[in-house]
Amino acid sequence: MKIQRALLSVSDKTGLVAFAQTLAAHGVQLLSTGGTAKALREAGLAVTDISEHTGFPEMLDGRVKTLHPKVHGGLLYIRGNVTHEAAVQEHAILPIDLVVVNLYPFEQTVARPHVSLHDAIENIDIGGPSMLRSAAKNHDSVTVIVDPADYAPVAALIQATGNTTLPLRRQLAAKVFARTAAYDAAIAAHLQKEFSADPAALPATLTVSAPLVQPLRYGENPHQTAALYGQFPEYFQQLHGKELSYNNILDLTAAAALITEYQGEAPTLAILKHTNPCGVGQGPNLREAWDKAFATDRQAPFGGIIAVNQPLDGACAAAISEIFSEVIIAPEFSPEALEILQKKKNLRLLRIIKSPLAAPAWDMRSVGAGSYLLQQRDLKATTAADLKIVTKRPPTPAELQAMLFGWRTVKHLKSNAIVYVGADRTLGVGAGQMSRVDSSRIAVWKAGEAKLSLAGSVVCSDAFFPFPDGLIAAADAGATAAIQPGGSVKDAEVIAAADARGLAMAFTGVRHFRH
């Protein structure tokens, strides 16, 4: 049976007129509402208002217009069912064979800064989801479109046969329920936050809904399937290079989070490998920042991720191009930098549109068995005023600068994390070890490999030194100051060890474990 009647009511009118023209050309009666009907009439199409179809006027400022038996009966009745056919005939309900609805822009509305509760509430669509769900439930007979991207395949089938196929209707129905689930999840999340007395309160129910951005070639390893979901394109724009991999995405988002720590400061460059920074440098320009970061470790950056906090210029791009890198991310790329780097056809260049730290401040992990961990993102910033100097000797201005520089870097290393730094550069990095002392040994060894002196350096530890041995090892390596959270039962012994060696030490009172 051919499609005879379609109901169109959309907020996003992209492609609407052309699709409606196809329907009209094949004898489909168009029912519509409000702004959609106006747009179709202005395009010269004959349209029946939904109030004329139902015999009931739109009311309550348009809140009630499609919530009517002649709409939902026309969508839901089972074609060929004797009882249903008799009921619709008795009540003069005509079949509606095609529904085209996309919803009030709730997500876009609440994404605006300082959106009012009134505006949020007014952009909760009621009739739209109801029609979509009715049509999707009865997909054996009814075609439903929630995404303008689906106009083309539906139009092609109508042009060819006058109707759609059951496999396509099934696909479209599943898409509808995914969209309405996402829509309801967005409303629930916003209202839970809006109505909560505590903005940091955990949701009573965790609802996750994210659109597919792109399938990935594979996951962490070739035997694992993977895909990217969510709002990634709102934060990053790929300018060049082959498709991003699963591991690329993990690495580059870690790099973006790290470089955001240095936003608005002197030119800063970070090199990461497997989400761990292996070198961070600052300088009067990005080229000098690169030299300092790369000098920390000349082996690990091969195949690494590079992030900068300023537009990447040609001089720095030329230096970077001398080694193999997987991804470079920057707020912008100069024309000269692009010319240099685009010669490497596989090198991925990404522009940071906005920091991923601007997203909702939650981190989520799957722990299997349909269970998840949710936590506040670690956005804690530490300033000089937050430090508690616990040793007899206070840090020098240069040591204090190095403490704050290194503290932001160690925050982004896997625990147990130790990093030796100067005022504007990393000198030795150790991360992800079962023992803090082992991390310190690795950091000292890496500095030695790079022929960098640790004399006068600051040692940074993401968690407290549980015993004096870690601090003593750092002092023996050349460190003259330390920054750590404090809080160990052995703090007094660790402080005494620092005083005995003339070290300055600051407690932050904040731990930055990263598992």
C-alpha cells in the first residue's frame, strides 16, 4: 500500500521543503503544524493544518495540538486488524502513514550560558516524542523520520515504489527510540542539576546517551572493535592526516587536558606517550619550549602526541617535523606550520575548538558487569597561596615557580608519579610504578639518559612520601626542594629528612592519583 498521508512537524527545517515536494509529487497529503506549515506553504505546497484534520484547535500557546486521538489513532492502529479497522472507521480516524518530526532544541538551549529555567522548560517537547514513539511502535505500517539525514533514502523509495520497506522502517524506528531516550536523558540530567541543592551532587540514576561520531578501525588492539561517541567534534577539528585511532583519541584528550593547565601562560609544549607526559617545556616561544620538552626524553616522543598552548608557528613545526609524531594539537596552526606538517600525509593535525575540561565535570568508567564508576573530574588548581611550607628553609622564588610548574605536570601522570623539574621544564619523569621509589629511580635514570642535571631541581610527587627513603633518594639525585600532598603518618620523619639535607618542602593537601 502506498503512503497516502504524512504529518510533518519539525524544529530543524534542513531539507524539509525538498522532501515535502517529493511527497506531494507522489500524491501524499501533507499535514502540518505552526512554523512547519508556514514554511511549506511559502514553498507553494498544499498543507492541511493539524487542527483542521483533528477538528480541535491548537491551544495553550501550542502546548496541545497533536495530542489527539485522530493523530495517535491514525498512527497506532494495526492495519488489517478487524477490531482496529472498525474502531477507526467508527471514529472517522484516517491513517497517517509517515511522520517527520525532530524535537524542540532542548540540548542546544541548555548548552547556552546562563540559560533560564523557563527557557529550558519551554524547550521540553511533549507532542513530538509522543508522535515519534507512536509511529515507531507501529513501524510495520508507519514510516518515521527523526533525522533529516534520512530524507534521501525514504524519498528514493517513495519515488520508486510509493512506500518504504520493512527493513528500513525497522531501522528508522530503532533510531527514534534512541533519539527519544537521549532527549529524555538530557532533560533528566539538566533538571536534576537545576533542582539539586548541591551542584556537585551525584545523579540518582546514571543515564548515558551519546551519538555515534565514527566507527574506529579497532580498539586498543586490532582484535577489539571500537567506535567514538559523543560531542567530540565540538571540541576538536581534524585538519589533516589519516583517521584517528582509539589510542590516538585517548592520548590527544589527555594531552589537551594537560595543556589546558598552562592556558594563558608563556608558550608551553607537552609531549605525551600512552597518556603520560614524557616532556613539558616553557619558553619565550614554542620552538624553545619544544627544545626543553624534547630534551627530557629523546626516545619516548617517537610516535607521541604533541600539544601546545598557543598557535603553532613555522619554526616550531619545522623542529617537530624532524621526528615521527602521531598527533599534534594546537589552538591554531599558522599557514607556514600547516605547509610544513601537511607534507607528512599520515600526521594528524587537530585544532582545539574548546578545552575538553569545559565539558560536564564528570569522569566515568565501565567496570564490567553493567556497572560504572562516576566521579568529579580532577580540576583542582593549586596556587602559591595554597601551599604549606613545612620545612625550616622556605623555597626560593625559582624553586616555588618550579613547584607550581611541576605540580600541574605530575597531576597528569599515572600513579605512582614522580617528576623532577626546573622552573620551566621537566627533567626526569617516572610514572605508573607499583612503588614510588621505583618511579623516582626511573625519573633519575631518564634524566641521566638525557644528560640533564638534577642539581637544584624540584621533585614533585602526586601522593605523599610514605617513608623518608623516597625523599632521601631525591635529595641524593640533586633535588633541593619538594612538593607533595602530605598526610602520611611518617610526615614528621619525612620533614626531618628534608631539614637534615637543607631541602625546602611544600605540602599541597591535595592528592592527584591517576589510575
